[in-house]
Amino acid sequence: MSRFVIHKHTKEGQIHWDLMIEEPDYLKTWQLENPPEKLSGQKNKAVPIFDHDKKFLTYQGPVNNGKGSVEIVDEGVCKIESKTENDIIVTFQGKVLKGKFGFIIQQND
């Protein structure tokens, strides 16, 4: 099992959510369009973004030189059930996400 966190990321009046799953040396990160309570069991869009430092498992506060902020909206442990270039299936045991969820990996346009 790996630890995970979902941040509500507010920057310049816009909001998105960052899903971060712990790897040995970093957090693999995807940007989500919806908060965890609005994710369906499958077919959630996830856009890969840069890997984050493991400090973000617990960090909340200002980011981007004070131009944005992050707030933890879910956390817990998870298991990656399958992963391809185009999708990832993850079982979560979080405060909000519980059970198996599918994500379609889409590159940022």
C-alpha cells in the first residue's frame, strides 16, 4: 500500500485538485477536474503533472510564491491495481475515496 493525498489547489481564482500517490522518492501527481466526493468509480480524467516532493503528503498552505494555496481534502492509503499509458485503476482507503476508481490519463493540451 502507498500513501496518497488529494489537494484542492487554488491559483489566481481557479481551482483544480491534485492527486498524489507515494513512490519511493517522490509523489506521482495528476491534476483532476473534480473534487474527490464527485469522482465516479471509473472514467475520471487525470492529467499527469510534475512529480512533487513527499512533504506534500502533509503540507497545506501557500504555493507558487504566494500566488496560490493548497488544502488537503482527502488522504489515506491506496493500491494501484493496474496502470497503462492510457489509464490507471486504484483502490483507495481514504477519508472520502473508498473503493476502486478508474482514471483516464490525458496529456495536457
